[in-house]
Amino acid sequence: MSFNFDAYYRKMNTGDIIVSYKGSITTEMINNTLEIVESRIGESPEDVRLRKKVYNVMVESLQNLYHHTDELPEDIRGEFEGHFGVVVVAREGSGIRITTGNFIKSDKIKRLKDKLDKINSMGPDELKDMYKFILNHQKFSDKGGGGLGLIDIVRKTGTRLNYTFQNYNNDYYF
């Protein structure tokens, strides 16, 4: 095993942490995390705008974890259960950094990477057009989404999605 999950999680937990979570992604966890993040961002007019943006991005990110997390690698199934993921929200300068992670089967990496790269290569107008096209033409998947979440995050934040795939074993990445 070339990837040390605990070391990676510790590295994620740097800076001015607002919330950090490692475990099962449940509807209760999602609601609690959203409440915590919302309560820990200030009340000034700038903070209210930031809080709304962070809340929207958190909803999309947590829903992605809940709906798209693969089963856990066999060697850690006893340690964690269900929809396992990690979430770290930290202040970074005048903004907020939201980091999420989950295990994904190796055979899904290329498709996800291609999707992320495509979204990251688009400008605001292209993202808006793609969003409208998907909204009007794509059926919703069995997992409840139409592929809008990642596009919505980039549109709302105006920043690219930063991502890495850490090789866990032959069958999984994190």
C-alpha cells in the first residue's frame, strides 16, 4: 500500500480549521456539518455573502460524497462503514478552503478526471451554457444527479477545482 490515509488526513488539517470530519457520510452528518460551518462564519455583510457561497458549495460537495462514494477497500471495511468520506473546511486568507475526499474504484478515475479537466478548462459563459444544456437535456442518474454539482461549484466560486488521486491499492484511489 503506497498511500497512508492517516498521514494524508493530518496534512489536510492545516490552517484555521472550521470543521474537520472523517467517517460515514449520512444525512444527519450533512445537516450537522452545514450547521457548524454556517455558525462559525461571522455576521458582517462580507461574511454573510461568504457564508451563503460556502453553504451552497458545501451542500454540493457533501451530496457528491453521499451519492458517489464507492464501497470501501476490503482492508478498512471494519474500521469505517457506509458512505465513507472526509471533509475539512478551513479559513484561508479572506476566503474558505473546502476539501473533501473519498475512495473511488480505479476503473472510474479516467472518466472523473476527464470530467474535472473539462469543467476546469471552461470559462464562465461556457460553464453557464453547459449547465443549461445539462439541466434541459440530461436525465437524472440513479444516484439522483444530472452532473450539475461540480459545474455549479465552479460557477459559484469562480475558481477551478483542485484535485488529486492518491493510489491506495490496485483497485482503489483516494
